[in-house]
Amino acid sequence: MIEELKTFISVVEFNNFTKAAKHLNLSQPSVSNHIKSLERYFNTKLIDRSIKQKKIFLTENGEILYKRAKEIVTLLNITMNELHNDTENMEGHLKIGASLTIGEYILPQFLKEFCHKYPNIQVEILIENTKSICDKLSNISLDIGLVEGTVSSTNLNKCYFYEDKMVLALPYDEELNNKESIFEYLNNCVWIGREKGSGTREYMDMFLNNSKIQPKNMLVFGSNFAVKEAVKNNLGVTIISSLIANSSNKNKELKIIPLDNHFTRNFSYVLPNNITHSKVNDLFINEFKKFVLLL
């Protein structure tokens, strides 16, 4: 039954029988048999398949079983770790969702240290915007989320781990020396931002609304690096994390202007509510919190 549940979880998360079979190192008929076995055991339809679109759709009972299966497998992993692992030899698998600022500018250095210290823990990283990460946590498709921006779901628990300051970033060659000339300039230039749903975009929209600025034009990019490079290349201006802009400011590639405390935000780690978390989860969070204290 446990193997069938693991197969079911993989089919749901890959949204594809063939990809799930490859991931599990099983034949596709074996995967199909596992799903049929579960449907017989629970006497209900779990998955509908569209032959034309080659897609799968969970039934209402399939949604229920997916969440319960995740809890069962997580609890078994916790039990296995408690019986056989000490901290130094911890084993396990983590699915981490990170929003772009954290995923691009904090996680890489942390993972270098974490994976060296705990080589038997497999870490899978998904980098998307805050809203997408929170949606996947609510569906228990991820173990931990590391996000900026607003977390409003009642299905999630959040805890702050880092205070980030947003700054106004302009091309370095602009000669702007006083507040009046800066805001006159901002009213007549192109703004560069992330997509809706991004934590960074929330703050840019807030700045525009508070300053009563109507952008002449808006360019939208899907990564912080692209936003920064666009400003460096004189395409426009943006509101961006100081984590991203500081090095370019020191290198005289960007000009940054600090903003008031309304533009200080907290990064959070987020966990699905009402499920038992593994020792590997707790270990990752504790090590990550220690790491960010040194930033």
C-alpha cells in the first residue's frame, strides 16, 4: 500500500503517468496498476484522464487521498529518521519553494554549505513567485516555502527570518541630486518590474500609488536579474531589493536611493498547516536561520 501511495503522489505531482514512471524507475503499466489498486481498495475513482489532451485530472476523492497520502508518507519518513538517524547522518528528501529574490541571492551560498554538511539529504528547489509558492504549499506539493511578500492563506504557518530593505534603482548616469527633480523624472520614465504575484512587484505598486506616479510605460520581466540588467542598460527605473542592487551600486552600474521604513519587508519561511514536519524539515530551517544571521 505504501508504494502505491508513493506512486499516486508522483503521478499527481508530475501530472503525467510517463514522467512519474521514469521518476520512480517503474514501467508505465506498473504505475497504472498501482493507481488501479488504490481505486479498488478505496472503491472510488481517483484520476480522470483526457486521451486527447494527454492530461490527468484529480477527482474530489483523489484530492482528499493526495493530501492524506502526503501526510502518511511524511509521517513514515519522520519515523524512519527517528529510528535510524542522528543529526550528522540525517537522510531524507526536501522540496523547497523559494521566491526569486531568496532563490537567486540567498539560497545558492546556503545550499553549498548545507549540502556539504548533510550530503545524504536530497534538496529539490522550485523558484517561482510568492503566490505560486504559497499555492503549492497549500496543496502540500512542497515541504517548505521561503518567500517575500504577503502570505494570506490560513492553511499556512509563517515565521520571519530576515529584514530586507527595498530601494529605488536608476541608471547610474542620471544626474539627479534633489527630491523634486527625482520625482519629476520618475513621472516621465519607463518603469521596470516583476510580474503580478511577485513580492517585489507589491512594493513597486505601493510606491507608485503612494507617490501618485503614473508610469509612462511598464516593462515586465520574470526575474530579478533581468530587472536589474534592464535598469543598468538605461531602459528605465525600478523598486528592488537592496540585496540585489548594492553590488551594482558599489560598481557604479546603478544609482540607488534608500526608501523609508514602509519599504522594509520581511522574508518568511512558510510551512503547511496541521501536518507533522520531519526532522529533516526542522534541520533545514534551523541551519537556514543560522546562515541568514550572518548576512
